[in-house]
Amino acid sequence: MRGLLPWRRREKQRGLHLWPIRRVLVLAFAAAAVAAAAVFFIGWKLLGVQGLASEQRIGSKTLFDLAKLSFGVAAGAGALVALVVAYRRQKVGEDAVEREKTRLHNERFTHAVDQLGNESEAVQLGAVHALASLADDAPTRDLRQTCIDVLCAYLRLPYTAKADLPEDDAQAQHHYLALREVRRTVIRLIRNHLRLAPEHPHSWQGHQFDFTTVIFDGGDFSGAVFSGGTVNFFGAEFSGGKVDFSGAVFSGGGVFFRNVKISGGLVNFYGAMFSGTRVDFCDARVPGGKVTFRNAKISDGIVDFRNAELSGGTVSFRGAEISAGRVNFSGGGFIGGTVDFRGAKFAGGTVNFSGVRFSSKVDFSDAEISASKVTFFGAKISAGRVNFRGAGFTGGTVNFDATFAGGTVNLGATFAGGTVNFSGARFSGGTVDLSTASGIPPTGLIPEHGRPSPAGLNLPPDWYPTED
């Protein structure tokens, strides 16, 4: 009940505000008199009347016409009063209907929330469906948001994932399975409503969804459209199972995964579309799970992994198309995991690895870089591997101003007009292998006449300067 108070206060502010009846009648009569005078004046001008003929005596016909005019004026005044009163009664009636709808909604809402707190998972399941139905029938957008907030709050309640349960406790296992069914039903209902077109009366697009600190061990958001509102996964934990965002559309608003922990399972953005929105994975921790953006399309959006720590997990952009957006890994640390851009197409936008610490694998094999910029400014590659084997550079830029201290950069690629810039790179024990590359040599790699190549840098023989 306490959660309803803010909306009740707003309802009071939205309530019917009518002027006093006396003021309304005075204004109505004044408006009627002005309108009658205007009509009379216009008719006078149109008829070209020069003046009125004076009469000392009037006949019975004229007297009767005057009497009819007097009664007509009185009747018109009465009709005007009746019209004003009827209009006010209609407005009061409409407001009463809306208030009754709100009252009934609040009663149903209170009952559904009580059921959601029941110890029986079956009762909770019914309450979840009841709240979703209430959201669809809500008389105002604020009341719909209230129902959505309660469903999201249910997911934020304390929850023990399967991996943390004692294996020999059958009762705990059964309770977990029942509770997981309720939670996945919440996610499924949210997804179904986000799949509806914005003009559909039951669409939840544009609303706020708060999944902060939620523990996910599965769930299906595939095909959902996140547009306009904010979706917040701040501090969420993905501990197992598959959380599926495949085919989802992100446009406008923002989706925030800041400070999430992905320790198992799969967070799947396969084929998702990002346009004009931001997906924020800043400060994320990926010690063992997998986040995949395979075949995703990023156009004018931002996928931000700043300061993320990848220590055994995988982040995959395999086959993704980046045409105008930005993928940012700056300041992160990749230790033992994999960042996979195999077969990706960079036709615009930026992929930024500035300041990243690499002792893992970053794979750009068979990628096509035609207009994008891939930056490794200040990166430190100490034990990992950055692989551009088979990549095509036809117009974009790959810029290394990095430190190689034990890792491997393998570019078995073809350079045909793009820019791969190693200016300022420092080699101290790492390996940059371009021995099978062909085409125009990258900037900053070819030694001057008579000077040997840095240790660990392997270039094709025909790239070395010839003696004059």
C-alpha cells in the first residue's frame, strides 16, 4: 500500500478542477451577449440599414412580436444555464468514472501484490499474470509503470542460484525449480509486451525496467524492442543458463549493464540491432561466462565495455556489422579470455582498445575493415595474442601505439588501401607476425636502410627496403 501513495498524490493533482458556477454563468451570458451583438451588427451592415423608423403607437402584431422576443430571450437564457449545468455534470461524471476505474485498479493491484507475497509458488505465478493483466488495463501510464515496477522488484528479491544449492537437499532443489519458473514467467511476460508495436494498447515500449542487482540464471528477451525508456541491469549477476537477447532492437533510451558479473552461462545478443542507443557494460566482470554480439548490427549506437575485466570469459562480435557506432574496450583488462571479431565488418564507427592490458586473445581473423577505426593506443600486450589473419583493410585504420612485451600480434592479412599504423609501437619480447601479409606495408613497421627489424617483428621479405 505504501507504494501506491505517490500515484495517489498524482491522481489528486490530476483531479477535476471546475470554476465556480456563478463565474461560469456570468462568462457564458457575456459570451452569448457578445455573439448576439456581433451577429446583429453584421446583419445590419449586410442589409444596408440607414436607421430605425420611430413609431408613436404599435399594433397588436408588433406587441405580440415583442412578447415572443422576450420569451425567446428568457428561454435562451434558461437553455444556456441548462447547457452549462449539463456540461459540468458530464465532466463530473467522467471524472467519477475515471476515479472508480483507478479505485478498482488499486484494489486489484493490492490483492495481486498480496498474492505475490504468498509462500506458494503457484499462487505467485497467478499473481504475476494478474499484474501483467492489470498493467494492460491500467487507466493511466503511471499506473502501468507501477505494475511493471513491481514485476521487476520481484526479480530483485533475494534468490539463490542452482549452483549454490546443496546437492543432497531435494526440497531446496524443488523450491528452486518452482521459483525459477515464476521468475522466468516474469521475464517472458515482459518480453512479450516489448515485442508489441508501440501503437498497440498493451505495448510496454518506452517504459522503465529496473533489473539492478538481479541474479539471472536464464531468461528469454529475444525479439524485444527496447526503445525510449531506460533498461537498467546495474550490478546484475549472470551465473548460469542462457539469457537471450537475440534479435532484440535497441533504439533510443539506454540499456545499462554497468558493474554486472558474468560468471557462467551465456548472455546472447545474436542478431540484435543497436541504433541510436547505448548498451553500457562499463566495469563489468566476466570471469567465466560468454557475451555474444554475433551477427549484431551496430549503427549509430554505443556498446561500451570501458574498464571491463575479462578473465576467462568470452566477448564475441563474430560476424557483427559496425557501420556508424562505437565499441569501446578502453581501460579494460583481458586475462585469459577471448574477444572475438572474426568475420566482422567494419564499415564505419570506432573500435577502441586504448589502454587495455592484454594477456588473452583478440581475434580479427577474416574481418573486413573498410571505413572504421580500430585503435590500440597505450595498449599493453604482454602474453596474449591479437590476430588479424585473413583480414582485409580497404579504407579503415588500425592504429597501434602499444607496448608488446611477450604477446603475439598476427596479421596474415592483405593491405589494399587502408591504414594499419604501428608508429610509436614498442617491441620488447612480443611477436608481431606479418610474414604472410601482402600489399602495402603498414606505417611505422619498415626499418630504415641498414637497420634491423625489432626482435619479434616478422615482415614479408619484399617489404624490406632494397639497396640503392
